[in-house]
Amino acid sequence: MSRRYLTADDVRRATGREIVLDEATLATPQALDVARSLGIEIRSGLGTYREPACDRGPDAQRAQAVIPHMPEPEAEGSRAGMVVTAVGKNRKGVLAEITAMLAQVGGSVQSVSQRVADGYFHLVLVVELEAGAPFAEAKRCLECMGGEDDYVVRVMHERVFRFMHRI
């Protein structure tokens, strides 16, 4: 199923006090912020809108079934890589929070890209986990950061990222 996105501009163009999204549509953090400021309620067919649970990544059962031909790491105990993205309201200390959690889970930042636009930051980190550090645990810890009104972190195994972007 392909995803659609409700943007801040979509909310600004809304004519009513309520926007109802179908299950294939995601509301961006910026859209939620604008809706809150304008007093517009964003709902799904089941009630108040909630971001759907993540169902992707090499640790998800669905991905294991759909991508069985993805190459395995070269050797037992080899280091896992991951791509970490974060988007949210810009404030002091966000990068420090995320990198502190990376240190806790055994991650070493190899590359950083960060931009700020309209008061929101966009961060992409390429991270290498130390040998033996469990990817699933690192993903769980990182994706629990931020909260609904602050920022959102997503983690993708570098094998999945590499597989998605090969030609």
C-alpha cells in the first residue's frame, strides 16, 4: 500500500474544523502543529489521529518474509550499520540527546547531515554499531525518543538502506 502525506499547507487550505484521514495517509509533524494552532482536529476513521505503528526494518517480521534474499552480514560478530533520521521542532540539545543515546547503545557516528527549515530540524546520521551490539535494541531505544510534540526518530539497517538504493 502506498502512503500519502497530509502537510502543513494542506491543513492551512482546509475549510472545516476537522480533517479525517484514511489509513494510508500520514500527517507530518508540521501538519499536526499547524492544525493544533488553528484549532483543527485531525482524525482517522477510528477517532483521534495517531501515527501508525512502524512495520518496516530488517527486524520486522514482515520485512524478513518479503526480503529473504537480502545479503547477510559478512561474518559473525561483524559491525552493523544503520541510518538514523530525526525530524522535529528545532531546540537546543536535540543533537546531543540523540548522540548520547547512540553512545549508550554502542553506536559510533560516521556521518552527520543536519538542516533547519521553518523552525524544524532535519537530521541524518550514518552510524556503526560496535561488534555484538544488537540492532533491534538500538532501534527500539532510538525510536522511543522525542515524544509526540518534540521530534521523531526513525532507524533503518544499512543493509536495507543499501538494498533500497541500488540500481
